[in-house]
Amino acid sequence: MGILSGDQKQQPMHYGEVFSAWTFLQSANGMISGYQTFQNHAGDGDLDKLLQNCIDQLRTEIQEVETLLKENGVALPSAPPERPKAQVESIPAGARFTDPEIAAAVSRDLAQGLTACSMAMGQCTREDIAMMYGQFHVQKAQLAASTLRLNKEKGWLIVPPLHQGTPEPAYS
């Protein structure tokens, strides 16, 4: 048996695993704060529900990553305070995020989260940590699919130019 065999939880985390977990945790804490702010700006009920689903998922991920880091003696990053509830009508129109802007930001964050999970899985030597990021990846993919569906249903998706076929060459 080599150093990387046996009970995974008894093996120390390597520096890449620690850094990935710590930055993942810091990012997730920041996203909760941002999504709570977005909830104050969101006018669409379905968008508010999506934001709450994202917050709930992030809280689950945070709990798992915090437990992992604590068990391995790693100090946790600080987290911003909870955002207070506000009424969307109290935010001036020029200072308010629009629903399409919020949905685009959530789409971007989920895409970056998928990439971060994939990168973390690739760095892992501990299978339990790689599996944790694999679960996060699947859950983020499901949220991303819901976000895409919502963007399409609400008409918020900005479609890039569509490729209709190969044009005729200009020369003959």
C-alpha cells in the first residue's frame, strides 16, 4: 500500500486541495451576499425563487467545505454579513439591477462554478474531496439548466449570432 491508499479521510490535504477549498468557500460566501442583494432588486417571482435555490445550494456546499477545512485544521475565510431585506420599489430605477442582468450574472456564476469544481476535482488526490466537488458540479449543472430555461421563458437570453450554414465563396 502506498501513501495515497487506505482511508482517504486519514490522509492530509495537499496545498492545492486546501487552496481550492478555501477559495471555493470564500467565493460561495461572497455569492450568498450578492444573491441576497439581487433578491432585493429582483422584480420577477421566478427569478427570486431561483436566487433562493442558489443560496440554499451554496449554504449546503459551505457547510460541507467548512467541515472539511475544520477537520484538517485550516482556518476559515471571513464571510460577509447577511444582507437585510429591502423592497424593490425603494431602490431608485437607475440604481436597480434589472431581472435580465441578475439572471445573466447567475448564469455566469454557475458557469464559473462548474469550471471551479472541475478544476478542483482534477487537483485532488483524495477521492472523498474529488467526489464532494463532483456532487457540487452535478448540482450546479442542474441549477444552470433551470437558469437557462428561465432565461428562455422570460425572453432574457441574448443569443449570439446563429450560424446558418456555409456561405458561398466569393471567388470561383
